[in-house]
Amino acid sequence: MSFFELVGLSPEAWEREQRRGAISARGYHFQDAVFAWLMTLGVTREWPVGALVPEGRDDARLRCAGALVDVQVESRQPHLPPVSRSELAGWVQTLASSPEVVAGVALHAASERLVLVLVVEHGIPMTGLDRVAAEIPETAAALRASLSGRMDANEMEALLARLHLVAIREPLDAAKVALADARG
């Protein structure tokens, strides 16, 4: 008996069938790989990560050189098209939805600044970890257009000044490269 006979689906139907458990597990594994990559950047001193708390506020909260960094990770399968402006705006709005983010004040330590990082496998405009969305005119313009009506102009500008967008397909490979480069 073949696998497809066992599950009662043709190969085509199997491909069309939504396998939520497998998709969810893929997302969790991607999230863990992103956290491993971020911590590797801290170990190699490529990015000043001092601590990472999974599920800290969003998917993780990091302490990085005098800043609190809230990280949201979104898995996106390789066969999917680029992220729509509306979808990106929704993710950004969710990341920025807490009162402390809107106010621009970290409730845990008023002296620390609050940074936001959205990590997706592909399909978003890239700022990387070294630049914020406000520094890249085309990214800032796209986000302003998508977020208008969802928040006021002052909140939007404060958000763009602290938002990093990262696209990384293989975070574990990137971690290996960073570690190999740093340690020879």
C-alpha cells in the first residue's frame, strides 16, 4: 500500500491539502533558528546581543547595548510571493502595538531605548540590523502608505525610527558563517 493510498489522497490532493501542523512546526523551527543566529551575532560581537528571552514580549526580547529589542519572527515558505504591503503593515502594527512601544518608552528601564525587529524569510524590503526603516526612503514611503489610517503620523515616524526589517532564508547557515568568520 502506498503512502497516498494510506492517507486516502492523490499526490495532487496531498499538495493542495493544508497541513497546518507541519506548517506551524516549520514556523517554530524557523523562529528557533533566528534566535540561534541572533545569539551567534552576540557571541561573535557582530551585533551587541547580551541576552535573549524567548516569548519576552513578542517572539523574543533581547537586551542589546543599552536597548531593549522586541523581535517578531514570521515564517514564509519559499514558494510564496513577496509579502503584500497590507500583510507587512499588519505585522509591523502588531509588533508596535504595546503601549510602551507607542509611547517610545521602555517600561522596564526608562533609560533604555526600545528597538523593533521584524524577521521574515523573504519578501520584505530589507533594512538589516544596522539601519532602521526611516533611513531607507523607499521602505519608509511604503510603510507610511500602508500604515496611514492605522496610526497617527507622530506614532508612525517614531515607529519607523526604531524599526528594523530583516529577510533571512537560512539563519542557521548565516550563524555558521558568522561563527566561522569570527573564530577562523
